[in-house]
Amino acid sequence: MNWTNALAVFGAVTGAAGFGWQIWSHRLTGGRVEVLSTRQKHDGHWWVRTDVSNVGRPDVTIVGYSIWRDIPGHRLRRALWRLRAVQRVGWKRARRTELIFNPAVTFSAPVRFETDGQSVEPPFVLKAGAMLSLPLMGMEVPNRIGRQLRVSLHLGTGRIIRADVQEADALEPLRIDLDEFTGQWSLRVGLPTDD
């Protein structure tokens, strides 16, 4: 291998690395949204709370919000449906369409939804670094379906962000107590009580 070939390989490697870095930095400058959704059973209803955080640099526009049931074993069917939809209506439209199963509730612009004094009116601009708590939504579904609930957040760019609805108990804080008799520390789940 001579110097010309070595320089050509070096140029190809650094060019590919620079191109990769440009793609990655472009991805970081776009809108990035994180969704945390929890569920809790109360009075025979599943109550779903969703918190949305804009962790990217630019503002993002939220144009829709859905709570829906994700049936186990239907991921392959959804993929096949999306492939058929791409052939019929094109990639852009198929990408912006969410295939959801009942029970489901969807809010899309222009609409206003509110509960207990909280209200959101899509389209809603979420500033960079800001967080939004969507109104609490109740769904009357059986226990087994409660574990299958998911949320979808529809952005103005056409991107759809999906998240599983987690059990609210998973976010209970831990407390550390010192046992007076044994002198050992123990971890317990739950809020501290005034004893």
C-alpha cells in the first residue's frame, strides 16, 4: 500500500465520519419530545395522566393526542397494514396515520379538551425546555385492557410519538428508615408518614 492509497482511505474515513456527525447534529437540533404517561384505577375507571417535555432546541407544535389500546400480537398486522397503506396513499400519509384499536379517545386540532380546570387547545406550541401536563382522562375499560393502554402524541411535523402507559405505583418514591431496635437501614416504598 502506497501513500496515495493510504491518504485516499484516510479521506474516505474522515469524510464518512463528518457526514455521520452532520446527520447526528441535525437530529439533535430537531424537535425532541419525551412522553411519560401513567395510569391509576379509581372508581372502576382507569385514569391516564400524560406529561410531555420538550427536550430539544426548537419549539414543537402538538396537533393531536390519543389514548388507545395496543392489542398484543397485532404488531405484525399493523406493519402489514402500513405497507399496504404506503402502496395506496404514499409514504408521507401512511407515516402520519396511527392505527389504533378500541377503546380509544383522540383529540386533534382544532379542539379544546379540559378536565378539572386544566385545558389544552391543540394546536399547542410547546416551547423548548418546557413541560406540559395534559388533562387527566378517564376510561372505563376492564383490568386486562388497562395494561394495554398506550398514548400517541401527534406533532405538527407529522411525527407520532408513542408511549406505554405505566402503572402509577411504579413512580412512588422510596424512603429510607432506620430501625430503632436493630440499627439497620431499610428501604420502603411510599411517602413518609408522620408517626
